[in-house]
Amino acid sequence: MSPDLATAHHEVRRRLLDADRLVRASAGGAVRGEDPRWRRVELRRVDLGAGPHLQVVAYDDRQAFTSNHAWGDEAEKVVDELLAQGFGHWHVTCTDGEAAFRVTKGGRILLTTRAAEHAQQTAHDREKRRLVDPAAPFLRELGVSDRAGVVKKTRTDKYRQVEHFVRLLDGAVSEARSAGRLTRGRLRVVDLGCGNAYLTLAIYHHLHNTLQLDVEVVGVDVKDQARRRNSEVVDRLGWGDHVRFVRGEIVSADVDGPVDVAVALHACDTATDDALARAIGWGSDLILAAPCCHHDIQRQLKAGQPPSPYGLVTRHGILRERWGDSLTDALRAHLLRRAGYRTDLVEFVDSQHTPRNLMLRAHRTEALPTPEQEAEYDELVTAWQLRPRLAALLG
């Protein structure tokens, strides 16, 4: 371990083990040549009957595992084990500041710190820890929770969607900040196709109220009725100086760059492509897009001849539809990489709530695809005679 890496680990370890100052921390990614056991870990202090503990929530590709460790030798052992796993980035928030550590692809060690005031929240939730309080005023205004702050039975699925989205947003923002992005003054976030603004308001609530970031959020929707309704909700919440709504099409709405975070959730068919192209044009550091229907590529599959031996796949309508969904988002992911984004696809919400449960998560890194990946893309679109909408938009 190089002295620089040792110094960075020492700084992270010192903050993680300070029970009086630790607010929260997260780690993810991997140093080249390392293979961490977990995709992501989150840490915070919690107060139990036996005293203060370090709570660790570790995520694999499917679920989360929570464990609590007494402060002292037990917590030190867990922290040392996590630091030894080779995570590519750490972000630690304490009551008096933040520290971000990452290892670049070239092996360079970057450690940044900044002063900021944060409050500890050490209550232990025996159920799964929620990032969105059901009693949050915006949920009451939107009719998700009642006046007592309890989620209405008929709105449980909507609350779960909001909670899971915020969890994905929290992790993505933490990762981006650990990598040195999303750290300039006021963050600008645009929700393209915001609809009734459930997630637009959740974005502002979490970034501003929970993470205490200076943020401006803009919601875009084609319906003026939605703009008026959402604006009235924002006024009642007292958020009018930070959240606004614009009527317009995704491709032409009056929103100037730069935009730090671009969001497009369940934009139908090629509207997702329009949103991705707009975000790339803005140079957004983070893009979160949950596609909806995928008619465009499916029409092309139906009109064309499948390459041998894939006739068996496209002969049946339901299989052709599923194959079209997979092709569409695989091509989008590569085109995002071509534009300089590291892209992965994750589960948005459980499939029992909606079949449209995929999310494209893209971080701007300026790293480009390898020649082998470019060749795979070219071979795929040629064999299936496809013309991806996003490719045309990006020229």
C-alpha cells in the first residue's frame, strides 16, 4: 500500500471511528485489480440500548444486509475489513465537515475535505431505515401521507417508488461527490417529464433538507395543467425560490445549461432518448433514467429479418417485445459510454409493483468505449438492421 493510499485510508478511518462526529459514510466502486465483496456499503452511528454502535448496511446486486457493531474493538475491526476490500471511493460526512477519497483509473490518489455543519441522527429504526420520512410535508401535500404523517394504504406503492428512487439518488450523488463531481456551488437538477412531481419534490427534499446541499430543481412537463398544479404545491411548501416548473417538450423546453443532474423517469418510448440526448448536451455529471415502453426498436424488429438463428426469438410477439426492451437499453447504455459516461443498469423498483423496473445510471467520466466494445455495437446494429433513436440524436 503506497504512503498516499495509507494516508487517505488513515484519514477515512479516523473519521469513521469518531462516534461523536460521524453522521454517515458510504463506499463503492473498486480499485483496479480489486474485487470488493459488496457493491456498496453505508455506515452511520446508531444508539441502541447497549450504547452507541456503528451500523453497516452492505448491498450486493439484489438486497441489503444490516449489522450493528459496538464502538471500540468490534467497530475498528469492521472498518479495517471494509478499508481492505479495495473500494474505489469513500465519502464520509461528520458534524463539522466532509471527506472524499477516491482512486482514479490511473491509480492516482485523490483526497478532498471541506468544512460544513451536519447534524447526527442516531435513532435506531428496527425496520428498514427510511430515507424519506412518511411525515415529510411534501408527501402530505401530494396525498401520499395523511395529516398524521402515515402513508395511506392506497398510496403504498407510490411511497415505495419514492423511497427507492431516493435511495438510488443518494448513492449516485454520494459516488459522484466522492469522485470530485457535483461539488461546485448550487447544484442544478432537471426532471424531464416530471408529471405530478412526486419524484421532483423528493429530489429537492432529499438534496436540500437531508443532505443540506444548495440546490435548484426544475421540472419539465408537456402539460400546462401539471405545471400549474405543481407550482401551487411548491408555493404552499415555501419552496418557490428553489423549485420551479416549465411547460414544454423534453427536446425544446426552455431550460438552459449547465445542468448537474438530469432525471427522466418513465418517459415513453423515444422520449427517453430525447431526455438522454438533452442531458448529454448539457454535460450533466449524473443521469438517472428509467425507460418506459420501447416501441421504436420493437417496430424495427417486426419490420426486419432477424439474423440466423434468432428467428425463434422474434417469432413470438411477447418474446420479440422483451428482446426489443433489452436491445433498446443495451444500445442506450453503449451510446452513453460513447458520450463519456460510465453506465450501469439497476433495478428501479421491484417488478411486483411495475414491469418497467429498470434504471439507467450514468456518471460522466470522459472515458470512452474500447475498440472491442465499439465493434460489438456496430456488429449488433448491423446484424439486426437497427437505427437507434439516440444515435441519430447524437449524430
